[in-house]
Amino acid sequence: SQLIRIGIVGYGNLGRGVETAIQHNPDMSLVGVFSRRPPEQLVTLNEQTKVFAMDDLKSFQDKIDVLILCGGSKDDLPQQTPALAALFNTVDSFDTHARIPEFYASVDAAAAPAKKTALISVGWDPGLFSLNRLYAEAVLPDGETYTFWGKGLSQGHSDAIRRVEGVKAGVQYTLPSAKAMGAVRTGTRPTLSTRDKHTRECYVVLQAGADAAVVEQTIKTMPNYFDEYDTTVHFIDEETLAREHQRMPHGGFVIRSGNTCPEHNQVIEYGLQLDDNPGFTSSVLVAYARAAYRMNQQGQYGAKTVFDVAPGLLSMKSPEQLRKEML
Ligand code: NDP
């Protein structure tokens, strides 16, 4: 059968991840990367990968089955997804949780009349974590769901510490509290505050002459970012930062504890431990691109989320093979 033809829009961390992930999916082929930057400026991981200007996309409508949109959630996707969902089937990883309803509406208005399928907010959170929260809640209506994140590098918090006066460079990790997770796993539905659930760890390189105590205090008391958490600040040199803090780890846990009757606690847990957040997120996007292609063939048009995708549509295997091997 024919390969599913994929286009990548935007060549950052996710774009590179999708380029790599397609190599593990033999039912797909990569048509090329489309970027707002001049094509000659991009150096792709695989030198065979073709790079095109964004303006060329229109002429690819018959040559691409699904576009994987790898732009940023804040400034790129709110424009790019509705514009492109009117022309192509799309998958994106829009992750501004509070704005998903309005994003859905704008994408649906573009995709549905054009008979295109647009899978929005695909990834791990939102994405696989959302699905696991849904499964757990549906199965145990009498219960409580807890999401823990980390150990993870937070881009937003890393940016925030780098803006502190006296800081030359730095990164921030969010960690789930082992104590809180242990309490949740007992099935007793503890009440946990923000401070109980996560801690924050910063690795900071100081500018020459900066006062470490002042920098530490400024970070720990920063409103919205750190003041509601127990934060540790480690001062390191630039070599250590370069050697030990270049990866983008992330992950976390979705745990629901519930009761089927007062004396029976039931606990459901799903966890991810990721060395490389964008590499993993891209792999999720690629699996969902397969589903987007199939749903479009089935006439399921408009904006969709992970909740609308039947699990079997994600698999490279046929429904017959899945029934034989996995049921
Ligand atoms: P990047 O910042 O790496 O890339 C975003 C866009 O910026 C690219 O599409 C690219 O567009 C442009 N860009 C990238 N590198 C450069 C550069 N050197 N110079 C100029 N422009 C550049 O973002 P990520 O790929 O890391 O993440 C994209 C989004 O994915 C995030 O905003 C996040 O919201 C989401 N995400 C969602 C997850 C989930 O679980 N749902 C998990 C992880 C991320 P162009 O090529 O057109 O210039």
C-alpha cells in the first residue's frame, strides 16, 4: 500500500524530532520541511531532507497527506493551524491548556468546510496524559486524579532565572515530591498543596561580581514562578552547565485513586520518564499523523483531539493483526 506523505512545518526541536521519528515508521515518507526562514539557512539532521519556503506549501496540496505543525504554542500555532487546516490534514501540539477551547473553535471553522482533519493538542501533556486522566476518571468515577511532572526541564522557568540580575546562564528542573507521590499511591486521596506536589531546582552561573545570596533570594521569591514552591539554587560554573545540563528531560505521572466500594481503594498509574522531551513529543505527533490520515479517509472532518481518535488508528498494524496479537 502507499506511504503516508508527511510535511513538517517549522524546524525547531519538534521539527527535528519528527524528521527523526519518521525513520521509525516505514509506512510514512517525508516530503520535506517548510520553514519561515530562508531554506538555505536551515541545516537538517538528515542531509537528504528537502527544505522549502513556507510560501511554496500551497503547491504541495496534492503531494502531502498530513502536515505536522511544529511551531510554538504561544505565537505560531494560533495563526498557523487555522490557516493550514483549511488546506491540509494537520497535527499540532498546542499546549496552552486554558486556550484549547478557543483554539479548537478557530481550527474547526477552517478544517470542517474544507473537509480536512485537524488533530490538535497532541503530545504528552496535553495528549497521552489527557487520555490517561480520561480513562482513569471514566473507570473510577468515585476518585481523585493527580498529575505530577518531572523530573523536567522547564523552558519558562529557565528563562525566568536567566532574566534575574547577576545571572549569566541557568536551567530549572521541576521535580515531583516523592513523599506526595507515596501518599497518593496508598489510595487514600490526600489533599496536596502546590508546594506539597513539586519542588524546583535551579542551576545558575553567576556573572562576575554578582552577589550569590541576593540572586538566590530573588529567584526563590519570584512571584508566579517560584514563591509557591520549595526551591533550591545551586551555583555552578559554565563548564558544568555545558557538560551536565544540555539535555531536555521531562516526564511525570498521572495517578488516580478511587473506590469501587468504601473498603476497596483502587489505584491507576501512568508514567513517563523522558531523556528528551521534544524527541518523545515528536514521536507522539507522528503516530497521530497516521490517525489523522485514516480519519480523513473515513470522512471525519474538522478539529479533533486525542479523545476523538480510536486507539487502533494509531497503530502501524491492521485491525485484524491487532485483534490477533493484542486481544
Ligand atoms: P522551538 O522554539 O524549537 O521551535 C518553534 C519554531 O521556532 C519552529 O517551528 C521554527 O519555525 C522556529 N525556530 C526554531 N529554531 C529557530 C532558530 N534557530 N531561529 C529562528 N527560528 C527558529 O520549539 P519546540 O519545537 O521546542 O516546541 C514547539 C512547541 O511544542 C512548544 O511551544 C510547546 O508548546 C509544544 N510542546 C508540546 C508538548 C505536549 O506535550 N503537548 C510537549 C513539548 C512541546 P520556522 O522553521 O518556521 O522558523
